Amino acid sequence: MELITNTRFMLIIASTLLIGIVIGYTIGYYMGQTTVQTTQTTPIQRKYILGVSIALSGPISSICVQWEPVVRMAIDDLNNISRSMGLNLVFEPYILDDKGSPEEALKNAQTFYAAGIRIMIGPPLSSQLKAIKAFSDANKFIIIAPCSNSPTLAIPGDYIFRTQPSAIAESEALAVLAIRENIRSIISFHIDDEFCNVFSKYFKDSFEKRGGRIVHEIVYSPGQADYGTDVATLASFARSLTPDAILYCGYGTDGANILSHAAEEPALRATRWLVVESFYGASEVLVPKIIEFAQQVRMIGIRPAPLVNPLYDEFVNRLRNYGGTPTYCSENVYDAVMIAGLAVLRTGGSTDPDELREAIVQVAKTYYGPGGWGLLDENGDRVQAAFKLWTLSMVNGTPQYVDIGYISDSTIVMES
Amino acid sequence: MEIARALICSYVFSWIYILSSIPLTLSYRTTKVFNFAHPVFITYGAYVAIFLNEFLNKNTPLFIAALFSFTTGGLIGVLNYLLIIRPLHQRGASPNVHMIATMGAWFVYQYALYIICQVLMKLRGASFLSYPSVEYVDISYIQRAIGLNTPQYIVTSTTLGLVVILSLYVLLNKTMLGFAMRGIADNQILATLCGIPRDKLMALTWFLTGGITALSGILWVNFSGSTTPEIGLHVVVINFAAAFIGGLSSLLVTALASAALALTENIVFLFLSYHLGLQPTIRLAIVFGVVFTILVIRPPLGAGGGLPYRFRTRIGRKVAGP
Amino acid sequence: MIDVLSFAIHWLTYFTIYAILAITLVLEAGISGITNFGKVAFFGLGAYIGAVVNTYTLLALLGYDVNTYTPFTAQGVSVLSKIAASEPIIVIMIFFMSLAISFVITGLFGRLLIYPVIRVGAGFVGFTLLSVGEILRAIYMNTHFLGGTYGMFGIPQPFTWLRSPVLSALCYLAVTFSIFLSAYILVSRIHESPLGRVLRAIRDDDVAALFLGKDVPRIKSSVFFLTSGLSGVAGALYACYVGSVNPQMFVVLVTFNVWAMIIIGGSSSPMGAVLGAALLSLVDRLLQYATPVIGGVLFSADYLRPIFIGCIMIAILVKKPMGLLPEKPPKITAGFLRKALEEIGEVNEGGCDTCD
């Protein structure tokens, strides 16, 4: 009896493995056809696949889903460049959902690597990037992260590049602005994630160095059902501490929830609001109630962007043809794909990681895209010293994000 | 301390939790299935209201949203019953198997919703993965007519909550159908022997479970400034906590537990945060701490009872005897 | 063409770690009747202990100031990466020490926890343990020493000093595989031992077992010590494999993935748990290769992957509700007893219908 059961079990195991091998081999064969082999119909063309790991589902999917059309647009642009240069490389994206989870991002990186892909765009979060770093270091797997800017990952000599400028310079610029606006006491209210924690910490250092004071800090958890009580806590402290302003750092989903609650709180309507670019572009914030609130509290936001960049406007217009609207980091995603592709073209389609790494550094020096100059520092992070100021306003009866000035080298210019 | 907002949040959340927790307990005590696809009802209920709002150019009446959401949630419940729960029951599957099978169903529904949202986003150019709050035109009209200036979500949650709870009370306590459902919940074999059509009543229970839970979704979109496909997951954790405190059997205790958890999450936390300086990041830990303490100190003796170990010493003494 | 070696190494490492969790869950839920919905609590605790020992202890032993070189700053991570490449003996020693410490602390935590938890009755143990997992996660998020929301990274993989990444990964796989095999043998032996019979008796009717003189709480707590300890080891292995820990990694979904593995494989069979873990992890990874083949015009093709996995789960369970490898009837070695039972038809050839 036991023999029969064991035989049945062995048969199950063997058939499972056999099916796995057959599926894997078939798909692998197909992948092989598309990645490295020359196709029979167009023998002169070679396909070069770029791995893309973004959160198509999960808590930050509302931002990242809008990156997919950006990737497709950048790939089309790369192919146009390749064609115009008479090269035989055709780029293709290989997009996988990482759900905003560190483990899924690592799995995606391993899948790309096993499929012969040597450059990955993404993942969106610093926590995910940390989970891939060991794999990237060991296998010389190149990662261009479009939305991570935590200083904890500013490590020289690795295979990680980041097209989002550092949070340190941005927080410093906002501190300068706060002081110029005669703001001396602030309550810092932010989501408990790496970007906002870092931003808040460096803002505090910079602001207090210039004579300001953070009178209280409130940190809320991401991924909650509602933030009404967190807003009530903020309002309680705003009433008792009477700060000059509130510094808010959050994303589209939590931001819309918080701002809609804040709009109903008299204590919060009586205080100025400084906000960070992390919810810039989020459509759920663009509702009349929040716009009216933003006007009432004279909300000012900051985002890293060159002072004048017609490429960004062109990017926004062209993106509509791909069915997308720009969200947080969209322009950095485009730049990441372009820098990766141009580096590949520069090496003639190489898959050698050291050659590609060097090419990325060189290409970035001369690259200028919707996110500005691509120049990378010694840690592989984008250098950016200019920031735009924005607010929420009604333009021709439509709620919109509107640029109202800029900051460059401690010079603040307000446009209106 | 700004107690008003915390009170409002507690009040609205109490209704949202009650409307989603009671069906969870109802379905468990009747069918003995621990349904991991429960968040789907909330999410789909909310998204039906969102899609209606988009297609009706932001002129959605509450009763239309409620009708469509209730029907959608109910149909999903019946579909789950027919395709997953009934076949598993017929094959004698254990509760754990039902639980994991419904988790598989959750994957399917959740990602199907992502696909629907993305297709609609491409067709209509609007983002559905994080959607702003939905105002119901009929409630706005009534409020204007009678000069009621309170926020709309208070009126909506009170109206819908009371109507549903009273209807459910009447159904379960004053009709033959309700008696039959309670009979099935108490003893399925005996109820079947008494001529109660078990299969039909199971399907009806799942229809009611899905439908009522979906209504909590339409309250959610009215209250919250943003709705995402993950919303069901956020709410369902509290639903499970309330259902467990209710012993997976008592609808009244489940409802009271829902309200108590909403209060803990909001009022109690605001007090701790303002006076003790606790950060909101530990809010969920406090809620789970309360649940843990309640379950350990006073274990409910409901459907999931088991051996009350606090009597172990007494039993041991009796067994050992003099 | 897929790099089969690279694919196999990473899948097998992932699979062996999850298989340890699945095997221990079989011992808890399938054999002993402890409905553990807090698996991730022990996995996460082990991972954090592994991370702390492999970073702070290593830095302190080599004379670095742990207040400056913390494992969540660029300086700390750079130093750890240099140490991992240049100090093989000490890194390996610390690694094995971290596994032992994880086992002991997580095991003790499990043993302590089972006493209050056991009061709540079988139906509520699951949610009580789930609450513990969420409370622990909040503690990680709010503890500066553990990196808070930054988490910790730069955790050395003990074979980084080997120049070849493939060789290094293979060595690590050998470690995870050995621990997985040991856990499997241990749980299988317990399953077939007199203790296993007592555990099954407790699972089937704990009141009856209590009245038959079995010290149910003590036996449950001993089992929970072992399974929690092994889950902690799996966590430490995971932390060194990934190289980082973060509160986001230890969410409730991890627990239910492990549950799905054992239910699909067969909740009372250690081999079933292994099969379930292999099947779910392999299908998920293989489907990732299908995404570009499917393409996607109106929606992202990768959305179909979880839908497909969900359908597979439902199909398997509807077809085989006891899992792919249901529990076998217990071995009866005493000839006279077997004969007597055969006479009254109690020894059946198939699975056990009421075992789950």
C-alpha cells in the first residue's frame, strides 16, 4: 500500500516538475528568441529588452500605473533614435508588477536576470531598492531607480543609479522659502515612509539652523483606511501650539483623504501649509473642496525641476497620446528609460555590466530631459539644484496644479 | 483637543464597520465558512458607486448606488457560493480549505478590478485607482430642502445604516425566512430534516452577506477623500476583529464590538496622542492590543469556542479526585 | 534562453525558506491543531534577530562604533559590505550564531505566547496570533535601533567573499537546503512517533486528550517552541538571503501564502507542505516569464498572473479538498491490532476524510 502511495506521490512530483520544465523551456525558448537571437524575418534587427519593475497594484499603484505609458513613450523615442542612427537595435519593455513589496521587487529582478536582461528600471520605493541591492551587487545587475531619493542609498561604486534628485537639497530649499515667508514655527506632519522621514529630518536640521523651530512632529502610518483622527490630532496641536505653518509630506491617496478632512477643520484653515512634491500630479486631490482649502491656507508646494524646461511641457502633451497623465516621478521614469537606452546604444547593445555602467555615467552627463539635466554624482544619484514652487488653483473653472515660482541657489522668485 | 472630528470619524466608521462586520458573522454562523473574499464585497460596493458617478457625470443618487452595489455584492456572494463553497462543502472540505479557496477567489476579484480600472482609465482618461469622494445628489437635494447643514456622510451613514439594520432585524426575527436562516445556523441537519431548503437558504445568506457588505462600500466613498482597490483590505481587518469579539455568532456583540473598535481607533487614540504624545503610527498596534487583550482575558464562547482552558485546573482537580 | 542555473538557485533558495515555514505550520495546524495565523510574527522576529546579530555584533566585534556605523546608513552599509568580502571566517561564524540565537529567542517567544493564547480556544487562537504579528510590526516601525521604517540593510550573506556570485549563491542554497531537510526529517519523525499520535489526538479532540491524562497545554507549548524556533531560523535565513529587513516585508499576507501552500499540498502531511510550497512558488515565478508573451494593450498583462494563481488554487481545492497529498492513515505496526482492526474494517487504504 505504502509503495503504491509513494509511487503515486513520485508520479505527481515527476509530472509537476516535467510540466514546469516544459513550460519553462517553452517560455525560455520564446524569450531567447526575443532577447538575443536574430529574427528570421528581419535578420538585421536585434531586440534589446529593458526590465521594468513598477507597482501596478498595491497602495502606490495609483501613481505607478501612470508610469506604464511613460515607459512605452520612452521606448518609442529610443527606437526612433536607434532607427535614425541607422542602428539595428530595437528596444522592448518587459514590465512586471512589484506590488510595492520588497520581496516582489527582488523576485522581479531575479526573473529579469535569469531572462538575460541586464538593466532594470525601478522599483519605485527605497525599501524595495534595499531588498535588491545585495542581488545587484553580487551579480552586477544595473538598476536605475526613478523615484528613490533616500540618502541611505547614496553609496558609491555600486550598480544602482537614481534619477530622482536627493531629498536633502529639496528640504533645504523649502527651509529657505519658509524663513523668507516669515514662518518661524512649524508642525511637521508626514507619512511614515523613507522619503518623508528623510525630508522631514533634513528640513528640521536646515530650518532650525536658520532660526526656525519645529514645534511638534506627527507621523502617521501608510495604508490606513482613513486619516480623520490623525487630522484631528494635528488640529488639536495646531490649536494649542499655534504654529506659523504646517509642513505636510504625503502621497496622492492619503493626501486627498487628509486634505479633505483638513478642509473642514477651522484650526487647520487658519494656518499656512507647506507641502512636498510627493502628491504633485495626483488627480484625486483636484477637487473643488481641496482647491478652496489650498487657496485659503496659501498652500505652497515644492518640486525639483529646472527653472525653464520646455521639454517637460512637451512631455506632458505627448504623454496624453499614450493615454497617460503625469504623476509623481513620471518625468524621472522617462529619463531613467532614456538614459538606460542611450547607454545601450552607446555600447552598441552590450550586456557587459561594467561597460554599461560607465556608459550610463557618460550619457547622463550630456542628457537633458523632462526632469532636467541627467548629471549623476559619485553615488550615481541625480544632481539637481533648482526647484519649482506650485500650488493648487482653479484655472478656467478646472482644478489644476499651477507653478507659482522657483528657487535656485537660495534665490526665490515668485511669479505672481 | 479637537474632539468633534474624532467623534464624527467614530460615528461614520461605526456604521461602516457594522455594515461590513455583521454580514461576516452572519455568513460564518450560517455557513461555517471563514470567507477571505469578504473584502471583495466592500471594494466592489465602493467601485460600483464610483463607476456610476463617472458614467452619470457626478450625478449619482444614493438609492441608485445602493441598489446597484447591493445587487453586485449579492451576486458575487451567490457566485462564490455556487462555484466554490457549495462544491467544497459537497466534498466534505474543512473550514481551512474553504478559507484558502476564498483567498484564491479574492486574488481573482481583486486583480479583475485592477483590469477594469485600467481599461476604463484608458477609455475615459480618468484615474480610478485612487478616486476622490462621491457626493449623492438626492441626499444633497434633501439636505438643501430641509436646510440641514451637517456633512453629507453623516446623513448618508445614519439613513443607510438604520434602514439596513432594521430590515435585517425584521428579516431575522419577524419572518419565517429569518427563522429558517437561524435554524440553519443552529443545526443544519435538524433544519434540513424539518424541511428547510438548505441550499436555497445558503445562497440567500450569501446574497445578503455580499449585498449588505457592499453597502458599506458606498458609505465609504461618500466619506473618504480617496478610494483605492485596496480599501476592502483595510476595513476587513477590523471586521474580523469585531466578528471574533462577537464570538463569530452574536450579531449584537459584533455590532457593539465594531462601534467599540471605531471609538478606540478614533477617540481613545486622539486622547492618547494628544495627552501622552503617542504617534499615530502605533494606532493599529493599539487596536490589535485591545483585541488581543479582550480575546485573552475574556475569550468569547461562540462558534469558535473550543476548550476553555481557564477551567483546566478545576477539571484536573475533579479528574484527579480525592 | 532562460539562465536555468540562476533561475533554479534563486527559486530553490526561496522555496526552501518557505518550505521550512510550511513544514512547521503543518506540525502546528495540521498535526497539533494550533491554528496559527501569526506565522509571520515568528518569521519576522527571526529575521530581525538575524539582521541584528549579523550587523551590530559583527560591527562591534570588529571594533566599529555601532552608533556611527548603523546598518541603516550609507556608512554602515559600506563597511558591512567590505567586511562581508574580506572577513570570511568571522562572518560565517556570526551567521551560524545568528541562526542559533534566532531559534532560541523565537522559540522562547512562541512558548511564552502560547500560554495566554491557549486560553482563547481553538477557534480564536488564529486571530490572537495574527494580532501579535501586527503588534510586532508596529514595534519594528517605531524602534530606531531596528531602523524604524528605513529597516536594516547591508546584512552580509555569509559566502559573499567567494568571488563567483553563482558559487556564493550555491553555497547559501546548500545551507538553506540542509536546514530545510533537517526540519523535514524532524517533523516527519514527530508525525510518525508516539508524540505525533498524541498531537493528532489533541487536534481531533483536545478535551478527550485532556481527560485521558495528556497535559495538553504543555505539549502544545513544547510543539510551539520547536515550530516557532524553526520559523525564526527561516526568518534569519531570509534576512541574510535578501540582505535587508523592513517592516513591510512581514505583513499578514505572508502568513496566508504559507497557509495556501499547506492547504494545497495537504495540511496534515509534511510532504504535502513541501509540494504545496514548491508548486505555488514555481508557478508564480514561471508565470512571470509568460507576461511579455501575453502582452497587453488595454491593461497590464501582469495582472493576469495573480488571477491565474487564484484560479489554480480554487481548481486544485475543488478537485482535491484534502490537498494534493492527503494525510495517510497512521501506521499500525502491532500485527494483532492491525488484524483486529482489519476485521472490523477500520484500516482503510485511502486518505483520512476527517483529518483536516
